[in-house]
Amino acid sequence: MSSLELDQITLDRDSYTVVRPAVRKAMLAVRRSRRVQLGKLIALEFENEDTLHYQVQEMVYAENITTESGAAEEIETYRRLLPTARSVSATLFLEFGDVATVHGELDGVAGIQHLIRLHVGDDVIAAVDVPPPDEANEEQTYSVHFVRFDITQEQREALANLTVPVSLSVEHPKFQAAVPVPAELRAQLIVDLAAPA
């Protein structure tokens, strides 16, 4: 069963510093294989136990968290993104070229996080925005969001059948794009969806 537990996280900053370059190099390859570029603006990285463990470990390192309670808070934030037998989640990145104009550009694509769709054959699965536990404004658009796709057993079977077309799309008044989901990623999502209910 997919899990994310405190005993998997290194709280000793010096110990993690030693292995961090190798861990980062390995994880970059994993994340690349789980990434879909949806036009120039959006990238989606589908999460699994390994990627989420890395995310938590990096947050513990970056924030210099040294207590179990602090690490446990990070775990709770990311645990909600673990795949289940009925869902997969992704980190959604809105990628803007000019840092100076990000706020204005975000205003221009407000609500885009609610408009991501996963197409499995004739079925259309709407992404569900997963706000952080302390999020005050669920309608606000940020440069990073977490989204979840709820998938039925029939859709999972279709996802595994490479003769069935599978794609991601977004339809926003200011930005539209669609792209097929690569076979390698489809195979990984099938493994993710094999998690017990």
C-alpha cells in the first residue's frame, strides 16, 4: 500500500546533505518521466510515493525542520496526493517567463486550475483542485497547484489499453492546449492505480 511515514524522512540535515546530490539526480529522471507539458504555460507532474517522499524531504531540508512534529505537518500536506485505486494526483505548474509580470499573468488565467481535463477514450475527467489545508482562498490562482483525477475501474482499464486514446487538455479563454499522455506515463499511472482502496 502506498504510504508516507515519518520514519522515511531524514531529520538530520547533515546526513541528508551528503546524499542529496545523488537523490536529486535520480529524482530528476523520475520526475521527467512523470511530466506532461500542456502547451507553453502548464506542466503537470504526476505524483507517487517516491516523488512525494522527495518533496517532503526537500521541504524538511529547505525549511530546516528538525522536529518530528514539523516533519509530520509536511507529511500531512503531501499525503493527500498519494495515488489510490481510484485516483491519481499531479502538481500543476504555471510557467511564466518573466518573474516581474507573474502576478498580472496569473490574474489573466484565473481559474485555470479548475479547467484541466483528462480524456480517456470518450470519458472526460475533470481535475479537482486540492488546496493546502490552510488555504484561505480556494478560488485564487497560484503558480503551483495540486490537482486530483478521480478514475473509475472502467477508465483504469481503458488507460491500460494503448489502443484507447488518452490526453490532457485545458480550455481557458486566454489559454487552450491539448496533448496525448505518453505510453510510458500511462504505464506508470496503471501501477499507481493498483494501490489498495
